[in-house]
Amino acid sequence: MTRFVFSDLAPDAYLARVAEARRTLADPNRPRYHFSAPANWLNDPNGLIQWRGWYHMFYQHIPDDPADGAKWWGHAASRDLIHWEDRPLALAPTPGTADRDGIWSGCCLAHAGQVYALYTGFRLTSPAEGGSDQRPCLARALDDDLNAWQVYSGNPLMSQPAGVRSGDFRDHTAWQEGKWWYQGIGASINGARGAVQLYRSRDLYTWEYRGSLAEGDPAQNGWMWECPSFFALDGRHVLITSPIPGARAIYLSGDYADERFHAQLQGGVDAGGCFYAPQTFITDDGRRIIFGWLWEDLPPDYARRAGWAGMMSLPRVLSLDADGRLLQVPAAECEVLRGEHWKGGPFELCGGEFLPLPVRGSALELQLRLRPGRGESGVALRCSADGAQRTLVGYRPGQGLFIERRDSTALADAKTERKSIPLVLEADGTLDLRIFLDHSVVEAYAGNGRAVLTSRIYPDAASEGVQLYSTDGAQVEALDIWQCKSIW
């Protein structure tokens, strides 16, 4: 495996080296239509914004290693949320400053005709000092392409408030109310309770502490809240955050007044086990879009051998139902990925049957309308010729939507536990299931966005069969399958 080192390259040389990395990293587990870094490590989406006709995605990136090192902000831009152009590295650690050991997660905002980034500067400290110091920092874009940035010389913007340790104060969400900009920062209160700390400013440089926007119940949602995203949606307000512990993203919906958020309902964003640290933004046409980091379900040594790690989810449009529950559906732009089409149904599935379909592939979109029987039924993906490998996506009465990964992998150390989320069938007894398969990732949506699962799988490259199955009979009312095109 060729090792790619990017941090010491000027922008033109960097882009040339990136293009080489895209051509040569041919790992069969690497996605073809989910965004991943050109090489090396990727995690949280950062700074999502639509600006001057382009969507911009910044992301946590280790430019020289697929597993270990200081975090920078990588950068990609798109006209359609699907096809991304690599851009020069945006923000780098600066020796002797508040971000000397890392540019951690944050957000972008447009103010007075310019784009600014609020991010967490990271410094390693001695154990006696807590091990790390995390402080809010500011940078300003110097061009409308958001390729060149100037870090504010007065960083950090503030210290953590009383009751918040220096290593529990990170990640940013921002919004405007009249002449005020508000900033929420993920935190832990006394190392025991997750919270979002609230600040306001008129100019983005001087910030006034306003207390806790929200605090959680440690028994339900952890002692630390990472990567908050706070926004208005469908007549309510929503807070999305990633609690520690839990390895998940949660949402809370409720009311916001007088600088305080009062949650009325809590739920999971994605129950598939690998969707973390999501960020949302508003598009020019008024949609609230979310991207999340999809991590590897493998030990770090695999990433070192492969030369890359991590990808982004597909873009999803958010809404709330009448009760305040979060709904997520793939953005309409995902349809540009569709290539060759196969259509089937209606037909019956017999109990105990695995029915091979005349479609093969590792990059597919499937839409299935199913009338389940009393047993389990659904789709088998990435099936090997001998039946030893397959990933099941389907519905089971009493359990709901699931992804079964027991036989999904060729790698001994990959995680293979079953993932599921409760789901009630439609009033007419049918299930509408939409699945995106992209080599080592499966995204499954059901119930008009009420149930979402995203999981990682690692089968052999030759395992490309597609089957329908049922344990007790089912009716397939309609089935559409598309081959999906690469975005590169």
C-alpha cells in the first residue's frame, strides 16, 4: 500500500497528490458514492454550509496517517451534495497557539458577507493539568471558494465556564437571533452530566456567557455531549448531540425560549451502530440536511494497511412528525447516482426461501414494498456463491427493522452484531424499505423516515449476489434496483 503524506504540500501539489490517491487506493471496501477522504483518516463532518452556489463540507482529517495524528480540517465542495471536489486543506494546527495539537470540530456561518469558522483548538497538557486543553477559536475565509483562511490572532475566544473541565469543552453550533449570534458548545458539567454551554456575540470576536442551553440526565444520555447541532424545525426546536458513553447520536425535540431549550421527547438518530457526530445545515431552498461520520467497525491495524478510514453518510433531509419525532429521508439528489435499472414484482416468497435475483453488485440502491408474513423477511445483500456470506436487511414482527451482520464479513476482527430498531408496519400491513449499498456500508430507511439503520460490512469482493428471503412467506408488491454510479 502506497503511503500518502499531505501536510507538507502546497495547494497545487496537494491536489495533484490527492488525485493520485483517488486513483490508486483500490481497496474493495472503499465506498464509491459515499464521500471519503482522498487517503488517511476522516471523522466528524465540520463547517457544513452552502455559499455562493456551492455546498462545502469540511471534515476532521489526519492528512498523513489512517489512524493516528493531529486533526486538521479537510475540505471538499459540491454543486449537488453528491459529487465532491477535493479542495486544499483548510485549517492546520499552528505551533505555539491554542490549536497547536489539533483543529477539532466546529461549524461555519455567514456574517457580514463573509464566512467564519468556529472550531475547537486542541492542546495536549500534562496529567496534572487534565491532559488536554480545548478552547473555542475563530477563523475567517479569505475568498469565496473558502480555500484560504486566516486564523484570528486573538484565539482562544474564551475559557471554559466554572464547573466545566478544560478537556470537556468542545464542538460548536451557531445560529442568529436578531443582532445576536449564539454559539452552543458541547460540554460536561462537573464531569458528570452532558450539556451545551451557551454564548452570544454581536461581532463573533467577543462572547458573553449565558449559562446552559440544555443539560441531560446522565442515566439516559451520558456524562459528556459532543458535536451539538441546534436548530428550529417544523415549529419546534431540535438538539442533536453525540453523548459519551454510548457511541451513538441522539436527538431531543422541544421548545426554546429565553435562551433555554426544554426537551419534550428524545430518540436515536440512527440505530445501526456506526453513525456518529452528525452535523446539520440549512440549504438555500430551506431544507435541513444532515451528514454523519460512518466509522470503521474494525481494529486500527486494518486502516493502516488499507491507507484510509471513515466516510460520510449520504445527505438526509430532516423533518418532524406531529408528535415531534425525527424523520430522515435521503435527499432527492441521491437519485443522480442511479444507473442501470431492474424492476420486479408482484410475486410471492415461500417460507424458508432465498430467491436469487438477476442483479449483482456492491454499489446498489433498492426500493422494496413488502407485505411481511408472520416471520422474518427482507433482502440478502453481498451474497457469496456458496451462501456462506450474506448481509440481511429486513423486518421481523416484534423487533422491527434490522440489519443482520452475522455472516457479513471476511475479516475475523470485524464487528458482526445484529442491529435493529422498532418499527410498526403501515396501516395496510406493508413495509416500504429503501436501501443503499456501497461496498462496506449499508444505509436502510423504512417507515417514511421513522426508522434508519446504517452499518458497516466487510465481505469478500466477489460476494455480490442479491436475494429476497422469508422465513414464513411474504408478498413482494414492488421491487426496484439500480446500479449506483461512482462519484469520482
